[in-house]
Amino acid sequence: MNWINCPVDVISVCSAGGQIQPLRLRVEDENHQLLRIDITEIVSQKSIQYVGIEAQVFVCKAEVNGQQWMLELKYTIRSHSWCIMRRVY
């Protein structure tokens, strides 16, 4: 499964203070089936700025097909889009 820099659908929650937290994501697998991935824990979160693009990066523990994975998700603020940056080993 090659999901590097792959755009994904994300269900997230925003606090009253404006903090965003991803809860679940959906990605298309190699068989063009939609795969639901539940985020079980957010390990770390940081704000980044790269050539004028503001983003939030989340390192998350997620359950993928019954296995625990560590994923790095990026939320780009201006475009309101999510992507999987990489799988953390």
C-alpha cells in the first residue's frame, strides 16, 4: 500500500479553542476499495510553515486491517486538506 503524500478523507473534531484532532480517515486501496482507518492515539502534533504554507502535522497510532500502524498526517490550513505523509516505522 503506497499512501505516501496520498490525499485522504478525514473525520476530525475541533475544540472551542480551535484545536483540530483527527479521529478517522478513509483511503482507497490498490483494489479501489475504500478502507476505513481508526486513529487510536495522537502521539505528537506540531505546526509547520514551509514556503508560506501553514500546516499541522500529527503522528498517530492507527488501526489498519487489525494491525497497529504509526502514520504521519498533514492538515494544510489554507486548502483545508489532509494527506498521509508517511508511515512511521
